[in-house]
Amino acid sequence: MFELSQTFYFEAAHTLERRLETESSRRIHGHTYGAEVQVSGVPDRNGMVVDLAVLRGAIAAVRDALDHHFLDDVAGLGPATLENLCLYIHRQVSAQVPGVSAVSVYRSASGDRCTYRPQ
């Protein structure tokens, strides 16, 4: 079994309704996000788990949907949590690339990271 991965970055703003102790917060703010898509499998007769051009194309479409966008307006995303971003990226890439085994989304500046591994 082999695992290939491709990383990408995007910049985006969003709001997030949450309660911090006694007051409610829903400020518009933004982040630089990093993401990694991993594909697992056995190489085909050409020696590839997945053609990297196909994986990069699927990722480019997702990046275009997220980069420099207001995440609250991205259809199918829901609240812009790290968890929902993982699920969204997984759904979008998996529709074009078989074998997506994990998606991670992280914010290096704050040290936050989330990884989704479908069962």
C-alpha cells in the first residue's frame, strides 16, 4: 500500500458564531489555511496510485472555490470550522479521485490542525 499527498494553501475570511465565557462572538476574520490531501492505494499497471495531474486538478478546483472567498457563502461548507473544511475538501476531491484516505486542514500561525480519515 502506498500513500501520496499533495498540499495547498488558501486565504479566506469567515464568521463563526460561538460563546466565549459570557459574551457571544460573531466577528468577521480571516486565516491563511494549509491543507493536505492523501490518497492511498496500490499502484496500477503504470506504477501510479493516482495520476498526480488528476489529483492536482481536483485540488485546484477546491482551492478556487475557497481561496479569497467569504467561507460563509461557500455552498455545502456549513460553519467554517476546521472539521467542516476537512469534510468539504474530502467530498470535492473524492468525487474526482478514488482512494482519498485523509484530509488535513491547518493554520500554521496558530498551531491548529484537524485531520479527517473516512472509515
